[in-house]
Amino acid sequence: MKTITEKILSSHAGRDVRAGDIAVVDVDIVMAQDGTGPLAVSQIKKLGFSKVANPAKSIFFIDHAAPSPRKELSDSHKVLRDFAKESGARLSDIGEGVCHQILVESYVCPGDVVIGADSHTCTSGALGAFATGMGSTDIAVGFALAKTWLLVPQTIKVNFNGKLGKGVYAKDLIIYLIGKITADGATYKALEFSGSVSSGLTIEDRFTISNMAVEAGAKAGIFAADETTNRYLGQRGRAECFKEIRADEGAKYEAEIDIDCTEVEPMISMPHTVDNTMPVSRIDKVKVDQVLIGTCTNGRLNDLKIAAGILKGRKIAEGVRLIVAPASRIVYLEALRAGIIETLIESGATVISPGCGPCVGIHQGILGDGEVCLSTQNRNFKGRMGNPDAFIYLSSPATAAWSAVRGFIADPREAL
Amino acid sequence: MENNNSAKIKNENASLNGNDKNNKDNGMMRGRGFKFGDDISTDLIAPGRYFHLRSNMAELAKHVLEDADPGFASKVKPGDIVAGGRNFGLGSSREHAPAIMKIAGVGAVLAKSFARIFFRNSINIGLTVLICDTDKIDEGDMLEIDLRKGVVRNLTKNLEIRFNPLPEVMIKILSDGGLVDHIIKNKGFNL
């Protein structure tokens, strides 16, 4: 009787493993991005390798500073382009999008082990994969050997039951959960998302939830691979890689957390930690200078559609800057064809290239001293958006869009 | 948990990492304590606005922990010890965070708990990270870490704090000089 994590790691360890075991496992997909990739490349070379073990599933992403705003970063990008050529690894260059989005669109299959030099690698858990973030050195070894070592984590089962209310989305659920269990409530553990609401969530909503598992400290955030997963992979032309994955009846969980979604309101994380949460309806009036809709957390088609639904026929408030960062080129094109981008721009939005953009504080929307940003990203640490004297709040795309219209953090249910 | 339960520390091994000059021979480290609170994120340790310096870690190290203590980089001396609260190193996977702490001279990091990726990164690059009760440490206290005995001595306050032993697998990596050297030496994993 195994959890999803135990099943996947057993199949990659070549033996039966259980929570608490140390295992060296085969890795299906290895990736690094432009912030962590150059260091991984120098470590691969130090290991004595010039090739990667599994070129078709080794990917370097240029997404954090894309296109490059500085010559130092342009040089780092060159390191990745050159090494990809030399080693046979894949390169995802500027404009293609955020690593986590491209992984789920084009690479990850249910049951895979995915490691990435980026903490939000856990996003791929939404497809029923075991996906976790590591540092450049661990990832260098993954590129070189297609193996890594892991402590098989205990699993906490999160049961999302009940019904989602109007104006309440996956982002609100995960913020609510992190507020409840805190930023280290799942440290070293895998989160397995279950319950009737989880099975009814779209794949995009699942990406949002898995993406933020690490904000509770978790090593992975996993959904069962079911008919929804199957449909998504089919739409992406990857039907052949689907297989159903679910936990065994009677699998052993370290804990179970029951969340009645009916009780959950639109939520906010307040500065400077993700677990500093509050229902939107209960916070004092907070004026916003900038609103960011997008990123690997909430930059997918349906996120942009929800925002456009609220912004259609409306203008953003005077003095507010609305930045939209689609998660990938595919999302961008789909949103363009659906007229969503036009609606967003008409409302006053500035659309930037697919990538990490202002979320990592490098370019394209760095905050000024004392400024407030409401963002759909996953993290609001002090300094995150390039200025330690600024204040970052987190919300769903609906709350972000409506707040851009009002000029202060506002309850999206007023607009729906 | 990668720093769990039952493994007993093998100190002749663990002593090989970190501030080598200080601890290599006898498993002892000594330095001044710098006190930080809970939730010291990798954004506070290695701010995103210096992203372009990641290819120049000596330069990046001049900004280490800048957003938690702006004067830290100029105050820290080789062998000094950082004492944090809960969930030290949460956030991004950037290995540059423990790396620049090490470059800046930090001999060890003590905390009530660590975020998973930061802990693993530290072991991989040979920065000593130990879990213990840091409430008994204040800024400026002289600290001595005895890796063999598994205690931190607060020499200023004249008290001893026990730390959790590292798991066996991490001791193996440390004793080989970090993950890269472990892989080279063993021609693969030997954990």
C-alpha cells in the first residue's frame, strides 16, 4: 500500500522504497534556468563531463532574465547556449516562457521523476510526477548521470472537499492552506492533493497549487494522474505518455488535512511571508502601485481569461501599473488569438515577454521605495521584486485584476 | 527529512567541511555569533537585484545577507557563526546563497530548522549547517562548535547547546569533500 510518492520513487529506485528510506533514483527530466544553470554547467565540467546523460530530457531554460537586461547576464546566457550545443542538451531560449510551464506543456509525463535547479520545480507534480527543486550542484550530477539521491518523504494528504464559492480559485485554496500549515508546515514532506474539489480542478488550477507546495516547505506537491490529466496531455499532443497514477487504498500518510473549500474566501498573502494570510474581505484598504498578473503560478490561459473577464470594458485606476506576463509563448499566442491580450491592453495593461519578469526582481517591473505590488506570483519575501523597501501582496488573478481597477486591494466578488 | 533521526555524527568526517582551517584537525570551530530571526529567505541572503553578479561570486558575497543586516558583509570575519531561527534559507534554490556565506567567511550556520533545499545545498558545497536551539545565542556571543561531541558551547554565556546529528548520507558526502568530489571519487553515488 503506497503513496503516489512511494510508487514513483520505487519504480525509479529499482526496489521497493518507503517513506524514510534513502534511495538513489533514476531521473527522467533534469533542468536548470539562467540563474542556476551557469553554476550547474561549471559543476558538470568539474565532474569531468562534457555530455549530458539524457540529452532529449535535459533542458536549460533562459527565462529569468529574458531578454537579457545586462551584459553580465548576456554572458551567462551564452554559457548556457554554448553548453547546450556542446552537450546535446535542449535549450529553451528567450520568449519561449517559464521553465515550469514549458515542462508541463512539452516534457513531463505522469510517473516521471523530475529534478530542477529552481524551487518551483514542484509545479510538475500536478501531472502526477514526482518533481522537486534542488541546487545547481545536485542538478549538475543529475545532468551528468541521470540519477539523484533522495530521502523518500513522508506524505501529508490534503483533502480539498466542499465547493468553491464565487470568486474563489485554486490560488485562494493554496494561500489558505499555507496560512493554515505555515511556511514550514510541510518541510521535507510531500503534499498529496485529494478530495472532491481536487478531482474537479482543471489542470491549470492544479499547476497553481502544486507550484506553491514549496511555499509550505514541501519537497513535492502531487495530484493523481486522472482523466483531467489525460485530456490535457491529449490536447498537448502527448496522449501516449498518459498513465493513471493514484495512491493505493490504505497508503500510510503522516497526516491528513481536511479543508472545507466552502469556507474559503478570496485570500491574500501579506508582506513579507507567504503564510501571512488574510481573507481579502478583512484587510484594510491597501493602495496598490503595481499589479502583476502572470508568472509560473498564474500566467496560464484561464488566468488571463479570468482577468480579462473582469477588465473588459473597464480601465485600470489612475496611478496603477498593470503588468501581464504570460507563462509561455503558447499561452501568449492562445490568449492573443482569443482576444484576451487585446482586452488586457485596452484596459491599460503592459504585456511583457513570457518569462519570470518582475517576479524575481531582475527587470521589467522593479518596485520603488515604499511601493506596493499585488501579484499573482508565488512568493512575497522582502526584496523579492528587486527592492527590500517595497511591499508585495499575493492573490488570485481575479483579485489582482479587480484591484487594478479599484486602485486598492479589493474583493473580486464585487465584480462577478 | 534529509537531516533526520538516527544517524550518528562521524566527526572526523564532518570536520572536513566548512571552515577548514578552524576545524579540520580537531573537529572544533570557534567564532562570533551573528543573530538572525525566523524565515531568513534566500532573497535576504542573496538578493535578486544582484542577479547579474551570480557569475562573480566574490562580488556577490559583498552583499551577503544585506537585506537582513546591511552591515553584515563588512562585519563578518572568517570563522564567524550565523545563528538563525526557524526555516532558515527558505525560498529559491539558488546555491549562491550558502556559497556566498561560505565565501564571506561564515564558518557555520546554526538554526532551529532549515528549508530543505538550502540545507542540501550547504552540504553539497561544504558549509556546516547544524540544527539546534538558537534561543540561547545572542549577537556577539563567542561560540565554539565541537563536532565530535555534538555540542555548541556559548562561551560568553557559559552554556552548552546540543545539536542534532547529521544523517549518515550527508556525512558521506561531506567526508568526500562535497557532492562533486563524492561522485568523482566513487565514480557515481556510493551512499
